[in-house]
Amino acid sequence: MGYWTRERKRKWIRGLVLLLLLYAMLRWFEHSQVYFPDKQVSVSGASLARPWEDVYFKASDGTRLNGWFFTANINSPRAHRVILLLHGNAGNLGHRLDHCAALLATGVNVFAIDYRGYGRSEGRPGEEGTYRDAQAGHQWLSQKGFAATNIIALGESLGGGVASELAMRETIGGLILQSSFTSLPDIGAEVFPWLPVRLIASIKYDTRAKLARIKVPVLVMHSRADTLIGFHHAEKNFASANEPKLLWELQGDHNSTFEAGRAEYIEGLEKFLKLIEAIKF
């Protein structure tokens, strides 16, 4: 009888170990599908040939982060405004110079940051970590003298999930969701329809659920030709957002916005900035 008891215990232990291994593999697979950081920064902000700062700052948990701050054009009427650029899930700051240049064309300042684990930022990326990183970027801008209502959070792709959470945690003057999704489980369910993604996902970035509670102007920018994140995500996010809001169609595929329609992109930003400027906070 004792033998069978010991054998049964061994089976339970083996089963538990197997379950733990499967869980660890599942979490590893999920993380590897969400974050694609590149540690090698091959260019610098100097490539834009304009005043800039290579900034190091810390998140609330002590993680050291890197960002590039670009000053607005001299005598720009929007020199008091700044766009906090929260990029997508791949690469690093060095891959966003075209994006920064397009934003700067509107006359605002731009602060682009690398999440933990990306570029020269320390640490390992994760959902809560990226939220802390965005808050740290917001705090750095506040310390630099920008009023919270003059900080506009722009989330590109995965960054939309980060930016929407920032709008929940900190005061901002506007939220831009560029080529972003409703939630990560929604995307996962589309990419892996044979998996119960919504049941097992631990990384959420649930923008759509937060939009009803966000009370700042919202710009949703998306291309109907986006083959990575379908246009229906933009439509659902837009429907969930509060007024004032603007839906603006981009050109090109997910990663070819500036090659396919830079002028249209800047036009959409201009309309949104004028919408914000018409509001008295």
C-alpha cells in the first residue's frame, strides 16, 4: 500500500513539473511573439541635423532608460507642445527618425523613448514595465517644464497600448493611436485562431477597454491597407473613444506609412493639433 502511495506521489510530482514546464514555455512563447527589441542603435538623433538631446532617465523601479529629445522649430507657435513618441514592438529609436521628422514638421517638440530592453535602455520588456517607462518619459518632460496638458502621447502599433495606459495614469493633452490594435489578445486570436488566446494571454494592452474612461482628445490613425493590424481595430477604438475625436486614414502597409503617404500623415496631425488648440483646458 505504501509503495502505491509513493508511486502515486511520484506521478503527481511528474505531472506538476510537466505543467510548470508547459506554463513556462507558454509564457516564453507569448513574450517572444510580443517583443522584438534591437539593442544595436546604428544611428543617432544627429542624423536629423537639428538641435537634440540624448537623454538618460530612470523609471520608478530604477530601470535606466534612453530617449531622444528634439526641439521644436525656432519661433514655432507650438514650441510649448511636445509629442511623447511610444514606438512599436520592434527595433529601437534608431528606426524612428523618419517618424520623428514627420512629427517635427508640425512645429512641436518630440521626445522619443526606448522601452526597457530596447536600444540603450536597460532591463527586459514587459507590459507593466513599458507602462512605467512611458510614465518616466512623461515625468522627464514635466521636469523640463512642459505643462501636462501640453504633452501629447502618440502610440505606434504596440505603443498604442502603452499610450492609452499613460492617459489613465497621468494627465496629458491628447492621445494619438497610430496603426494600433484594440487589445493584444484580439490580435493574438486573429493570428492564432486555433489557440484559446483570450483565455491564456497574460499580456493585455487592452486599449479599447480604457478608451471610454479617457477624457482627452483622441486621434485614431490607420491605413485600410494595413495587413498586420486590420482597419477594423481602428474603427472599434474610434467608436469606443470619447469626443472630441478624429479618425484619419493613412496610406501604405503597417510599416510603410511615411514612404506611401507622408503628406497625408502630417495633414492628419495638423487637423488634430488644431482640434486641441481650439479647446481651453
